[in-house]
Amino acid sequence: MSLLQLENVSKIYGDLKALDNISLSIEKGEWVAIMGPSGSGKSTMMNIIGCMDCATSGKIILDDIDISKESQSSLTTIRREKIGLIFQQFHLISYLTALENVMVAQYYHSMPDEKEALKALEMVGLKDRAKHLPHQLSGGEQQRVCIARALINSPEIILADEPTGNLDENNENIVLDIFKQLHKEGKTLVVVTHDQEVGDVAQRIVHLEHGKISSDEINEKFGVSSISEEKSSNENA
């Protein structure tokens, strides 16, 4: 069953076609990597799917709602209730603790619940860092707080834009392991990345070039624990 469907979607800025007649369907529970060089339209697609921007033309169906016809206020509500967003820049509130940053997302959705927020931090391995401010956390820990924040309201789809772009290899692997667990739990993941190693752990890889889909393939490497483990096993063979 399609959770997300784009039909002939274009986004035009003046003379520039950032997206050019894109059609794409993503099933519930899929893990899709959106890849391509800088300027290929990856972030534009992310912003449109995430209800942060509107297409110039075409139709976008998210969880049976045609978001291309919704008002800005309705898009805000849809984003809050159905979408979990993870960015390369962490966008944590500097004077709030990790726990409070997660609870802010609850506040805008319904009611803050400290126990639920702690459970979300525990899921990403940060329960013992709940009272720490962002500057007291490493980059990898801050990104895990962002993941907990994205998950706290049980979104229908998780959108991650270059989620490992600011992380070292160790923290990148920690974040990807969390994504693997989320996928096992049936979450729908759409990860925008230029990093081939991040794309290689997704179930499906969609490549963009000049605002068009150049390829859309099931990933033959899907299910390998990690690229580093794969390399290690090959070296030991």
C-alpha cells in the first residue's frame, strides 16, 4: 500500500526546474534513499514531501491526503502529526535539555509526557544524557536527540536530510543502526543523502539528476549489517 505518491511533480524557481515532472511511489514500511549530486533536486523533494514547500505543479498524496491542495496552516498540522523530520543541522534549542527538546515536539502535537520522552531517549541510547544541554553532548548524541524528537509523536513517515553529514564514522554507524531498527519495526524511512555508504544500507535507492529520476532500484546490498563489516569480512576471507 502506497503511503506516499508523487504524480508529475515539478518545482520551478524562475528559469530553474528544481524538480521536473517527478513521479514516485513509496510503500508503507519501505526504507528509501534519495541520492544525487548537489543541485539534483534532493532537498527540494524533501521539502515538498515534508510539507515545508509546495510544488509548482503535480499531485502529492501522503497517507491518503492530497497535500498539494492543502493550505499552509493545514500543511503545518499534517507535518506535525504525520512526519518526523531529521536534519543535518540539529536545530536543538540551546537552553533546553535533551529531554526538554524532545518534549517540545510533544507540546506542539498534543501534551508533553516526560515518561514517553525518556522512553524515546532510551530507544536511541541517551536516557542517561537526558538532563544534558546540547553543548554538553557530542555531535552524534545531538543527532540521536533529533531522532528521538522525530519519533516521539509516532509519525507515519520519517524524513532525514543528510542525517550523517556532520558525523564521524562511528556516530554515522550508530545512527544507521537506529534506522535499521526502525525499519525492522515497520517504520517508513526516506533518507536524502549524497553519501554512498548511507545509501547502500537502504532497501531502495532513487537517484536524481537535474531534477529528474535517473534510476530507481531495489538495493542488492540491503541487509548487510554495515559497509565497514562487509569490508572486514571480505578482508578476512
